[in-house]
Amino acid sequence: MRIKDPDALKAFRLEHLGELCEICDVRPGSQVHHKKLRSQGGDDSPENLMWLCLVCHGDEHGLHVIP
């Protein structure tokens, strides 16, 4: 079962807007990443979310994005 809370995701985005990526700390964050994926039972709580740039988010999912 996927636990999805659009309001929590929106609040997380607004709270982190303008902050740097939590992994590289170089590029601006722009995407929410779930530490434990929703497909694996993760939820949208702030403790399960990370603020990542496009490149680092792609790396987390095994996709290599060229900046």
C-alpha cells in the first residue's frame, strides 16, 4: 500500500525551497526523494524525505543525469 500525503510533500518543498542539495551541498535542491521508497512502504513524513538536486536524485535511482 502506498502512503501518499500531497499536503506533506507540498509543505516539505516550500520549507526547503532555495536550499542546497542534501547530498552534494553544491547545486540547488529541486526534488523530493524518499529515503524509503513509497513502493517499499515508505511514507511522506519529513523524516523519510530528502531535498536533492536533479543530478543527485538521478544517482539515487541509478540514473546518470548530466548537469
